[in-house]
Amino acid sequence: MKKAKRHYEEWPIEEATRFLNMYLDSVKTTDYNKLCGIIATSLGRTDNAIKLRVKEVSRILNGEYEWPAVTPNMEKAVKAVRENRQLSNTRMGLLF
């Protein structure tokens, strides 16, 4: 399996925020696998990296901090996007 160029790079908060907004903008109207592919291509990541981030966001929203590991930048991005979009943990959790 080929890894994306940026596979081992940490996700900066700006990229995490962009991922969250792209996901939330299209999750209701686009097939999950297709959406992950679109986001992966846009961010230079693999589909699996995007799917792992979706799981990470779900864990953050549910207060679970085991696997996959929760990264500080994603945690900050989730909080910022949730507040900016005025979404509750429950509502955002339903989308993830």
C-alpha cells in the first residue's frame, strides 16, 4: 500500500480545521467513502488517514481518549469548529 507524501507529518491545527469543515459541509450529501477520498486528495493524505481522523473526532466528541490517539491540534480544531458552527457535541457527534 502506498503512503501519501505527508503520511508521517503531524496535522497542523489549520489543516485539522479545514478537514472538519470539508467533512461537515458534505457529509449529508456525499457518500462516506467518496467524501473521504475527496478530502484525502485535497489535503494530500490517504483515504485511511481521513477515516482515522473521523474516528478520532468521534472519540473527542464522546470523551473517549484511547485508540486512535487523540492529538492536541485535532482537539483544539474540533472545539473551534463546533463553537464556530454552533453545534453541540451531540449534533456534531451524529455527523461523525
